[in-house]
Amino acid sequence: MDWMALLPVQILHGLVYGMVLFLLASGLTLIFGMMDVLNFAHGAFYMLGAYFSYSVLVWTGQFWLSLILAPLGVGGLGVLVERIFLRKVHPYGHVPQLLLTFGIAYILEDVVKILWGTEPLKVKIPPLLSGSVSFLGGSYPTYRLFILLVSLSVFAFLFLMLFKTRIGIIVRAAVAKKEMVAALGFNVPVIFLLLFGVGSWLAGIAGVIGGPYLITHPGMGGSILVDLFVVVVVGGLGSIQGAMLAAILIGELQSFGVLFIPQFSLFLEFLLLAAVLILKPEGLLGEK
Amino acid sequence: MGSSRVWNWLLLSALLVLLAFLPKLLSEFRLNLVITMLIYSLVAIGFNILLGQGGLLSFGHAAYFGIGAYSAMLVFKHFGFSLLPGILAGGICGALLGILFGIFLARLRGLPFALLSLAFNALVYAAAEKWRPLTGGEDGLAVRRPHLSIPGFGSINMFSTVNFYYFVLVIVALCVLYCWFFTKTPLGRLDTCMRENEERTGFIGYNTYATKLLVYVIAAFFCAIAGALSSSFQEFVSTAIINLDKSAEILILTFVGGRGIFWGPILGASFLTYLNDALSSLTQYWAIIQGAIFVVLVMYAPDGLAGLIVRTKNWLFDRVPIKKG
């Protein structure tokens, strides 16, 4: 009887964790899913977002300002990385991309250790979001509901951008048929540059939002990176809706797995990945 | 053509002579580093059967390195195996696991192949982490290295680093030799053929599924042999040997060495093992330097160190047509 009362809270826990995963994976969906760049530095970009936001908070004390500035910084860095390194390596396929982004992640992680130290940082939540709201007879932290809100806005932004605007049509066309779009007069390398920038910008947002929820420390990017790839692949490469579905699925799996079968909760996510790849290699909502 | 062949044999013999006399030249402490290089060379060579020769990107080879390492330790501990049968048992367990996973993997190629192998690796890791009574979890398992007993000859003390070095050298050399001949066998050629175009290979009439499965199992076997050597060298094994970082490391060794040339992975494994050792004793922030090296290599030597050497050789010694002035 007791767990019936627990059920809504547990579902919400899973949902919020899934939303954080989606927030993180949304950028990777653009970069890996659409552009086909095996970006192992995505976790490092996320980490940078969290650290930038920490510094902006220390200097100005403005959370909302950090939500604007930190992702822009990360996005800018992403643009530089694409222009200087990735563009040159892109035609050689996945393995060089992997090693390159691995190297960049190594460098960024150590730079963070030098500048901010190795100790986990405590990031303050603004007073507006630090309370809790009463919910179905219990109370729930406001910040987690805020995460839900941000994640849904990002989803809506990406969905509308990709499917309802002219820019979105051009981007999707450029991903599908590069040469044809270039022949029509569009500057395809710039489209890819901006797409990579937006993906990194999204990782930065995830860093600002996720920093206080998960812990801000130098290993935060590396530890969650694999989960992000799982989300993107299970959802289907390049599918925003798929990533959302997969993120929620994995969030709930984690939430209930820890509750009911703690011994096997470590397995669930990868069992799901293996099952999807064996039965439906294009992902849940992916196109063949 | 003829003279370059002679040169190759001369270089190879010089290397073998050097390796044979290495214990006389190096301290025991340095010899440990060479043993690590040898073991990782074998991993990378085995892995390159998939990556370079077959064009198959696997994210999950730490699973085989790990299962070889654990199996060897467990048969030493529970069944009192001597060294060589223990190493072989490690390899066979790796091959069996390779069959199990290969059944699913052999249908795939490209990213789905890479990601499914990653999922399998993560499952093996989770199993090792949770099955504590058997594996000791992250605390690991420490077992002393047994002696090498040869029937009709007696047993050789393997606690001596020099003796163990020769043992590893012989095993690794035999395995690498096999891998070299494998590239010349019809099966090895078929592996390369499928890298170029799997669909057409099927149309010619070859069974691509069975070929890929077989190649995958062979690669798994050699990785597991190396794993077994590694754990009996360390006399310790923990789940760190199976995690995804290890899989990435194996991939990086192979790529940095050069996947397109047979001896490339050996070069990569030796270079990076040495670099790791040198940098970690030099500075705390060795990852920055290592990261920078990766970036520079990918940008300027996309075919790895071996590719760089071959290109330099050609640049120096190629016959250039003389222009009539």
C-alpha cells in the first residue's frame, strides 16, 4: 500500500531525470544524430557550461544572467572547435572524429581542473527556485519542476525550428543531401558550423541547469556521456521526438529500477540499448 | 622490390635480437614497462583485425580483455591451473563470449555495430561489478602468478620478471605471427573484401555473416589472451579492466599506431604506453599533453604513426622521374 503513495513521486523523479538527459542529449541529437559527428567532447562542453555558470554566479550573483552567458560561451567554443578541427577531419569518418573529440575532452577536463580545482563545487539555486511546491499531497522541489519546464521549452524550440521554419527545412535538407543543397546555392559548411554551435550551446544550457541538480565536478561530463549516446541511439538518430521518448524511458527505468530491482538497475539501460539495436537498429522513432 | 624485402627481414631480425637481449640492457623496473607494451601490442593487433582489416568499429573490446583477465585469475585460484593452460583458458573464454555476442553483432556494420558492442561491453561490466562473490567487484581479485610447468622438463619460476618477460614475449610473438599469416589467408582477405563492400561480397556468393562472426571471434580470442597475460602480469584484476574507458583506450592505441599497416598497432601501443608512463611521472596534468597529441595526430597524420613513417620513407627514398631540362 505504501508504494502506491510513492508512485506519483517516483514517476516524477524519473521524468525529471529523463528531462535532464533530454536537455543534454538534445545537442548531441543535432551533432551526432543529424551531422553524424561522433562527438565525445559533448560531455566536456556540458561540464564547461556548469563551470562557466558557476563563475558568472560568483562574479555577479545573477543566475538568469549565467543562463544566458554560459551557454553562449560554450556555443562559441563549439563553433571554434568545428571550424578549426572538425571540419578538416569530417570526411575521414568516425574514428578520427572520435579521437579528435576525445583529445579535446581530455584537454578541457584538465583545463577545468587547473582553473577551478578538482573538488566538486556547490552551485547555488536562485531563491525563486529553491523552495518546494505542494503537489498531490506531498511537496516537490521547485527546481526540478523548473528543469522540466526548460527541457520542454528546448524541445518545443528545436521542434518548431526544425519542422516549421525555412531554416529548419534547409538544415534538414543539408543533412540529407549535402551536395544538392550546396548546388542550390546554400553555404553548407556554414550550416554545419552553426548546427554544431547550436548543439554546443544546448550542452551549455544543460550544464547551467544540470550543474545544481547533479554535481558540478570535472568528471561530470565523462560519466554521463555514454547515457547520452544511448538516448540518441535508442530514440533514433536525428529524431528530436525520439530522443525525448528515449530520455523519458531511461529516466523512468532508472527511477523504478533502483526502487524495485536495485541489483539489476545497472543493466536496464544497456539491455534496452541492446534490444533496440537488435530488433530495430534505426531506433524507436528513427527513419530507415 | 627485392632489396626492400631484404631490408624488412633485416629490421625484423634486429628487433627480435634486441627484444631477446633486452633483459641484459634494461633494469627490472623498465622491463615491466616493456612487458606492458608487449601485452597492449597484442590487444591492438587483435583489435586491428576488426578495425583496420575489416573496417569494423568496435567499442566493446574491453569485454574480451576483461574476460580473459578474469578467467585466467579464476582458474589459477580455484582450479590451480599452471600458467600456460590458464592463459589458454582465458583466450577460450574470450572466444566463447565472442561467439555469444557475435551472433547478434555479425548482422551489423558501422555505427549500429559499434553501439551494440558498447552495450554488450557495458552489460559485461555491470555483471562483473555485481557478481562480487566471483569477481570481487571494484575491489578486485589478487592471485599470485603460478609457475610455468612444461611436461617432461619441470617447471620454470615465473616470479622472476626476466623469466616472465620471455614467456610474454614468446606468447605475443606467436600470436602476432598468426595474425600476420591471417592477413594472407582466404578468410583474412575476405575480411578486407567485406570492408570494401559487404553487399557485393555477399553477391559473389560468400557467406558474409559466418565470415564476420569468425573474424570477430578470432579478434576476441587474441584480446582475451592479452587480457589473461595482463592479469597474470599484474597479479591483480578489477572491474577497471572491463570499463568503457578501456575499450576507448584499445581503439586509440590502434588508431594512433595506424590501422592501415600491419605493424602500426604495435607502434601505437608501445608509443602510448611509454608516453603514459613518462608523462604521468612528469606532470599531474598529463592528460592535456596526451589530448594535444591526439588532436595533432588526427589533424596531420590521419593514418597514424606508421602511416607517418611510411610517408616519410617514401618522401625520402621514392624514385622520382628526372625531368629533362
